[in-house]
Amino acid sequence: MENKRNLLSNIDRIHTTEMGMIRIKKNLKLETDDVVGYCKEKISDKKCRIYKKGKNWYCEINPIKITINSYTYTIITAHIVK
């Protein structure tokens, strides 16, 4: 629960790189160009399961898993979990 509060209290710091945007958009088959906004919306959902493992946070909300670096708040990737 503490990890979830910590991540949510810093949600404004969440960002990604240009390459990350392209990768996430492709992996999630998104039509929107606001990839970060889309991910923030998913992370903020009450049903989202957030946990920290090593240096990354993992945010899971069916069927999506988002990986965020816990030091830089950079969205590394997002995938559809099968």
C-alpha cells in the first residue's frame, strides 16, 4: 500500500522518452498520442495493482502491465499481459 501511495503522490513526475512513447503506443495498440496521460489514467485507477520489485514499480490493471523506474519516474514499457 505504501508503494501505491508513494507512486500516486508523485504521479505528476511520471514521463517517458520519445522511444518509450513509440514502444508503448505499439505494444498497447493505442490510437492516442497522449501515451503518458493514458498510462497515468490506468495507474490512478482504484483497481490498479501497484508493487515495487527492485528498482521498478509495476502497475497491473487487466490486461495491461506498466513498468516505471522508481528513481526517475520514467515509464520504461507497457505490455498487454496474456
